Amino acid sequence: YVATYVERDVRAILNVENLFAFQTFLQLAAGRVAQLVNASALGADAGVTHATARSWLSVLETGYVTWRLPPFHSNLSKRLIKTPKIHFVDTGLACYLLGIQSPAQLRSHPLRGQLFETWVASEVLKSRVHLGLPRSLTFYRDRKGLEVDLIVDAGGRQLAVEAKSGATIAEDFFAGLDSFRAKAETALPGNDLSSFIVYGGEVRQNRSNGTAIPWSELDQVRWDNTPSKA
């Protein structure tokens, strides 16, 4: 698949002269999955200019290989100028590019958490596209570094989602969700807010500050404005 994409599709979308450099760039992008996009650093590591890196990131998005997740801000103009995260549409492809060949290798891989996060984010994205809904997805990070991996704007209802690959729930998993709830009370008055942890365990748990959903039940949730489904 990678060879076909690089040799055929990339040539069709953009006249990339150095296909080896582009494939290196693709692998480096996989190594930054679920992280803030820094085109300059990515380009420098791949040996290409900042402008080329930005162009190639657009190629990856056009080919539905990656997608960018913008940061949350109640002011849309500020949201558009902040640094987004990069996610892979297909986490299996990201694993392949990282040299991960088995579940056992994935379990001990240093990017396991980020790969789980990008899987959750991309599955929610696909669910909304399947329902004919706009993306309306962002992530949240406060000045202290507390973060929520995914905020779904479901039309008057915000769904805050944190992805954790661990099989057990720790109380500090909700720290970012609690921070966002405090922010939303000011930035989004009148909006309903539901908080979720999608984790690597097997048991659904209802807690006072949110709901923990097993990874295997992610496809059973409607990520829209239907309260009874989430």
C-alpha cells in the first residue's frame, strides 16, 4: 500500500521528485502521531524546506492519510491560528510505518498511548462522517498542560473525550476533563457537557465526573447530540 501510494498517488497529486525523501517524511509523520504539528521541525528532520514540509502535509491530508485536529477556542479566529495535532486516519498504517508488526510489540511501544489516542480520534471522526455530520472536532490544552484529547461540538452539547490505553482507570485520568469543564462553564454558557474516558479495559464505569467506556464499545456510541446514546 505504501509503495503504491508513494509511487502512484503522490505523483498524481503533486510532482514530488524525491520519492525516497517523501517516504522518509511519511515515516517521520507517523512518529509524531497525536502530537502538535511543527512543519519546520518535521521538514528539517526529513531534509526538506519548511515550505516543502507544509506542502507534503497537505498531500497527506488530500490523500486521506492524515488529518489535522485544531485546538479548542470559543473564538473561531483564534482556533484557526493555533497549532493543530496530526492524526492518522488508519492507525494500522501508522503502526506499519513505525515498524510495529505484532500486538505484543504495540503493547510495549513508547508511542502506544499516542497511537491509541489517534485511533479513538479517528474512529469518532469516521462516525460523524458516516452520520453526515461536520467534523466539529477540536482538542483542549490549558496553560498548565492539562489536556482533553477530543472535544466534539454536537450542536449545543459538548462531548469531551480522553483516550487512555491502560486497562485500569486512575482518578487523574479526569484531570484534563475537569479543567475543560471549568473552562466551558465560562466560554460556552448554556451548553451541556458530557465527559468520557475511552480506555483499554473491558468494563463500562459511570463516575461522578464522567463515564469510562471500554475501547470495544467505542463503535456503539453516537457522537452527535443524542444524549441517550452516549
